[in-house]
Amino acid sequence: MKRILNFFILLHVFWTSASYGQSSEDDNDQYVVRNASPIVPASPNASSLGIYGNIPVGHYTGIPEIKIPLYEIETRDFTLPITLSYHASGIKVAQEASSAGLGWALIAGGCIAREIRHMDDFGSGGYYSGPSLPECTESNDASNPEDIRYPNYLNKTFDSEPDIFTYNFNNMSGRFFFEQNKDRETGPEYRAEAIIANKNTWLKIVCHRYYEGGYFIRFEVFDAYGNTYLFKSREHTRPYIRNLTEFPGEEHMNRYDQQDFDPVEGNDGNATTAWYLDEIITTKKDTIRFEYETEKLFSSVGVNETVGQIMAVHSGPRPFFSTPPPSFKHYNLTYLERDQLLLKKITFNRGEIDISYTDRVDIAAADWEPKAKKIDRLTVKNISGDRVLDVRFGHSYLGTVVGNPEHADHREREQTALNCRLLLDKISIFRNNGELDRNYVFSYNRNPLPPKNSSSTDHWGYYNVNSKSTSDQTFHYAPSYYRTYRNSEGQIQTGIWKGINKNSCSDRSQYGVLTSIKFPTGAETHFEYELNDFSNGFKDSADSLIRSGGGLRIKTICDLSDKGDTISVRTFAYTDETGKSSGTLMSVPEYHYKVTAGDASDASAVWGSYIYGTSHSYRPITGSAAGMHVGYSVVTERNITNGVDNGYVTYRFENHADGNNGLEDLIIPDFPTIPALDNGLPKEIKYYDNQNNLVKAIVFSHHQVEQTSIKGVMCHSLCRSNSPLNIKFYDLYSERWEMYEKTEYQYFPDKVAIKTEYDYNDGNWLPKEVSRSVISGNSEGHYLTRFTYPTDLGGQMKYLVDANMIGVPVEVTEYKNGNIVSGSKTEFTQVNYSYQPRVYYKLNTSSGDYYTQITMNYNHPYGNVYQLMRSDGVQTTYLWSYNRQYPVLEIKNASYQQVYDALGRSAVNAIENYDGKSSDVPDFQAYGALLRSRLPNSRVSVYTYKPLVGCTSITDPSGRTTYYKYDSANRLSEIRDDQDTGNLLQKFEYHLKNN
């Protein structure tokens, strides 16, 4: 086993030599439908990915990271995990399940999702290339409210707001947007570089616009290590709308009985709402490709209510109204038709992943289209076509299936889609022989949720307690409203406008959530949740103070053994030292506002005062606490393991509510707030033992080093109001925050302080200097690590900068107490349109000079190391096979030319051209023996493989072979000194329980 380990340690030097990582801990810890213009959300799959575009999750939000790793795609220099992730914040009533299941997302490729604000940015008259915005004052008011552009914004001739894009791929997530008129023309394309909102990880995101019978958009994303991500496959959404002036009954709440929904025209009528990852090109130019199939789906019919009820009437000499109407009612019914993409295949140099689907009934599809699909199976095959992983998904439904799904009519299908949610019950891993190997089993709170278009929701969309609408209600979707006001006779009275209850319900908010996981070992993890709470409460329409809601947080996580014994219990508290909730609600919902209606040209005309209520908060309900509505400043986790109290850990975070963007009392629905982009940054972690003694503390210090912004403007005309047009500009911010200092204190047995200071490179946002001071008693040590990047060296490293390899260090030096103790440099060479390390230099600390440590030569065009020379002059040659993905012969003390001459061209070609698929497998052992004979002064080792599984044999320079056997689940089972009957050197057994 040591021999295997030593070989792969060596191999790592050049096989993944251009794959550079960053430690997050040590380096840098880091839709409301408008009446006339619905904001179009992404599809269920894209939305489930989008949730993750707003994470990280953790103590700050009280959301546990629930992930089931399925597989890792490995190329020569890149690893892509395939994972199932569950977002445990609660299930919203209108929430559709992804193809994996309710709350789950298959994290495999990636997605760029878009929220269209006002109009499509890249459509005709769109924000990006449309007329520039008018001038505004420092307080973001219109400099000239009479500017003709404002009415053009109101009637949607031009776009006045930037769209918001979110990205999620390869464990990177965030938001971005585009500044107006920043195109660069490159041939038939126009390209624009995005502005990233939260600059935690360096990325360059480029939007390419090109013409192919119409304008199309693709995205190209570059990371700091030379990897490229291409997004071109598009998902479309088409909204349909119907306007009513009376409360709609159930006969209006489906797409079939009332055929007078109208498609939204113009750019909003067929919007691209998501782009999916098509290809990853790694630094070594290996590729990972993603293929999709399209399904056509329909959402349920939703309702947006705006009702104005008269409060008081005032007379005048020239009446505008003989009698002001008692109310104005507007009901906007919408549903969405989506062309949703399903990931069906991933191909890479060493194999492929196939994903198959079966029919589902919880989402409606067109009568003439195939039914909606759910994931049924995920299989991984190597380049030989051997199946190395077989994952099957088991599902059920929460809710009632109406009729027989195979023969249901359209009404039955729509009722089923309204009432059912797809649940992922288990994941089963099967062996190559078809036998079940292991299960992951998931349990849920199976209390039924209401129909997806139910009004029984709290402010944030979660299930609550609500009664059925009655005829005496003013509002059928908006909350009740209580107000003291002066009537037409000048008398003060209290008015009650009845609506619905929007307060959260602790029990119903938990319907449909994941409650436990049973693992293949038989062990279980149970989750207990509770409502979020917050200290910045708000008063509801009944003047009651609201201090809880906005989804769920974790309360307790309990781990049980396969025998049902409690192994550990973790409890979470979200209060500060005074016992007060440390939660902060990011934004406060508001539903009611006062409007004065009359003749705007004659102040003496009859007019009336109206109270308006809306079904959706006209102030945005945001998720700027790492994607959640509530964030916490202080969180304490206590751990009890096997009945022993292990103490507790207290976490402190930056946590700030959204700013109002200067809007104050002006009524402009959906006017954006300003999120605090430092939310969730750690401030302090303290560790205590079970006697409340402080054992360890870590203090973090951050500062803002960059802030830029772009502007949008919103215009709104209040219904029949005699007020002028409401106009307000706003800012979208991009910020970069850096941790400049981290101090760790250890108190037992002796007090030790370790202070780490960080200085960053502005070109790649990575540390350029990391300085550590260690103080223990009377002793003190100072350690400094300095990184030099291509951006630091100007023109001589321009080729690496142009290749976006700006995060690759070219020199690293280390100091102790002011003295240099080590140094290393890397020289690069061009290989197959990429740049790879060619020479590693080591610093002689005595002379201060660098000497050559390792020199590497590459074969073209494949970019594998074929010859390596060490500082002692010893050459090592490598021959690669299996589609040139694995080294099969290692010859020490021989050059490549010597090896080539010894074997001959036909043998070398047979080895290097073997693709891993043909049954004509080269006899690697015979070639090794031939080399030992013809190159007696060389040491020859031979390696054979089962691609994507592991090494099957290693022959050492003496000709002794060790064989590695795998079971039907592709796990290492035996090590022998002969292939079948030799001595058993080591045996491996795996004890799992199938459920």
C-alpha cells in the first residue's frame, strides 16, 4: 500500500500540477407580480439551483447543509462533484419540486438564472443598449420629472432597470448585472463583461450577443486558474395573463374552462430565464460536456390582487365624480408556460454519466406534449463502457392524485398538479450484477399542503392558518387593515377592512419538510425545526407585533446508531447574552397604502380617499441573509455525544437589515432595497467546555476595499390618483470585502495567541502576503508567506494573464523571524493552447540563488508529462494509455528517446493510442519486461487500470506484480500477489444495511 501511495504522490506533482486551490478558512473566509409587468421566475429546476446561487448556508441562517455526494468527475486537472442537496428552509405553498424532488437539487452542471426587471435587458429597447437614463440628484430623485423618457418607461417603450442574474456552478455562486452600453464588438458578436455583486471569488463573466435569425446570448465564465465555463443552452418562459375587475371564483383558476388568457406580448412574451452549463474547458484543455432535453410545462394559475376601498369623500364645485365609486378592483391572473431543460448526459475524457427520467404528475404539461419528468436513474460508465455507478431514485407524492394518471382528463391532471408534490423517498445504489448495494432513505413531515395557488400563506409564502374567503371581505388575498382616520364629516373613526391572515404558523410551516435520513450503515439523522424569529419585529394589520416567520431554522440534529441508540445531539440557540433574539428580518412586508383619487388638473374637484391593499407586499420581501429572509448575529451550538456534554460553540456574524434605497414613503411597488453585502461574514467564534470555561476563541476582522454601483429608475402611477408620477432612482452595488486579520486564542493548557494578517492582490483577490505571529508565554515567532502572481510581473507573464491563470502563484517565499527559510519558483511552457509548469526551482537559502529542482517535458497535443528530470540528473519517462488518461509505464533512468528506441514505434503507438474501449488491449506487462531486458540500467514499473474504478495491478522494477480486485460495487476487495490464486495480502469487507 505504501508503494501505491508513493507512486500517486509523485504522480500528483505533474498530473494535477496546474490545478491550484484556495483554502476558504486560511486564505479568505468567504418574484410579486406587478399588475402590468409580471416578474418572470425561473423554472423549478433553475429555481432550485438558484436557491444555491444565494448561499453559503450555515449557522448564520440556521440552515443545515444536507448533501448526498453521488460521484466526482475527475479529469487530469479538474474535479467536479455530483451532489444531491436539500435546502431545509421550509416548503412554500407555491413551490414546485425539481425533477429530483421537493426541496432537492441535483448539483451536477450549473446554471445562470435571470430575474427580468421591467423588460428584457437585451431585447428591443432593453436596459443594456437602450437610451441612457435621465439625470438624477444625489438623493436619487429625478432632476427633470417632465423628461419624456419617464412616460416611455411607464408604457414599456424602453427599459429602465437592470436585470439580476444569479450563477451557481462548481461550488461558486453569486449575483451579477450589466452596466449600460458597455459593448465591445468582436467580429459578428458583441460582448459585455458583467459586474459581480459579491466579489468573494475572482471570476470574469462575459456575455456574448450574436445574430442567428434573431439575437441570442451565451455566457462565458473564466476563473482565476485558467478554467472556462460555457453557458449557451437556454430555458424560455412565456407568461399568460387575464385581467378581472371582480374577485375570481374557482372557475377562473384553471387554464381550461376559461380560454381567455392572453399571452404577454413583446420581449416579456418569450423570455430567456436561464442559461445552462454546456461545457467546461479545463486548464489542460480537457473537456466536460453537458447535454439536455426539453420539456414543456405549465404553472398553476396565480392571482395578484389590488383593491382600493373608499375611506372618505370630499366635495367641490366642479365634480370629477358625481359620486366617487366605493372601490376599485383589479385581479390579475397569470400562469407560465416553460420550456424547461433536463440534464441527460455528461461526457468527459474518462467516461460519461447518463441520467434517465420517468413521468411525473405533480406538474402540468400540455395535452399534446409528453408528461413532465422526474429523475429515475443516474449511471456512470467508463471509456470501456463498463458501468461503475448505478444510482436509482425512488419517489412518491405528498397530496392526492386525482383519477388514474394514465387515463386522466385535463381537469383531473390539473387538480393533481395543484395538490401534489414530488417527494424523493430514497436513493438506491446498485452493483454491476444488478443487486442492491445500499440505500439512503428519506422521511418527511407528510401532513398535506394546500393547493399551490392557495391564499393560505404567510408573508413569505409558507403554509399558515387561514379561513375561506367570505362575501364581506374587502380583500381576498391581502391582509386585513385597521386604521383610525377622519371621515368626510371630519369625524375620527376606526375602519376595518377585512382580509386574510398572513401570520406564520409554527406547525404548518413544517409540512412537507425533510425530517430524517437513514444511511446505508443503518444510522439515522433526525432534524427538528422551528420558525425563525427576529428582534426587529413589525406590526401587522391588526396592530400586533410580529417577531417570527420567514421560514424555518434548525433546532436540533440527532444522530442515531443502527440499533437506535442516540450517538449525538446538537442543539442550536439564536439568542444573544440578554436572551433576546439575535435574528434580523431583512425586509418588512407592506400591503396597504393611501391614495387620493380625483381630477389631477383641478384641486377643487370632488375627490375621495382610498385605502389600497395588495396580495403581494409592495415592498420587496428579500433574501439578503445568504438567501434567507432572516439572519442571525449570534448562534450557539451545543453538542452532546454518547451522553457526554462536550460544551458549546458561539458564533457571531455581521448581520444588517436591508436599506430602503431612499424611497421613504413614496409608493413604487417592487422598488428594490439595498442588501448589506457583508452579511454573514464571521466576526467571532468562541469554544467553551461543559463548565462554561472559554477554551478557544477566533476573532475575524473584515473591511470593504471596493464598492461600485450602477443605477436603475422606477416610475409608477397610482391608480386614479391626483398625484404626479412617482419617480425614483436606485443603486445596485458591487462590493469586495476582505478578511485582513484573524486572531486565534488558545487558553488551555497554556495561553497561545496566533495572529494572522492578510494582504491581498487586487488582480485576483487572493492573498499576496500571509503573516502569522505566534505568542506563547514569553516566546514569540513571526512567520511570513509571500505569493507572487502573474499580474505582479507585468509583460513577462502576460501570456498567463491572457490565459486567465492569474490565481496561479509563480513564486512563493517563506520567512521566519525575518529570515528567508524557503522559496520556490515555477516556469511555464505552452502545451496544446494551454500553459503548464515546465520547471520547478528551489531556493538555496544559503546563497540566495534558485536551482532547478524538476524539469518536465510534455507530449503534444495531449499535454501529458512524458519526461521528467530531477536535480540529480535522473530522468524518468512515462508512457500514457487508456485514451491517454493514465500512465502505464514508468521508466526511471531512461530518456523518452531511449524508451522509444527500445520499444519501437509500433509498440509505443499501440500503448499511447489504446482508447480503453477496444478488446485488443496492449500487453503492458510484456512491454515492461522488454524494457527491463533492453534497458538494464533502468527501473521499470507497470500499471494497469479499470478506468474510473482504480488501479488493477502494479509491477515493480523487479518484475513482482501486486493485483487489486474490486467487488461488484467497484470497491477494493482484495490485494494479492498473483492475479487469482496468489497469496491474499489484504482483504476488505463492507458492512451495510439495506432498508
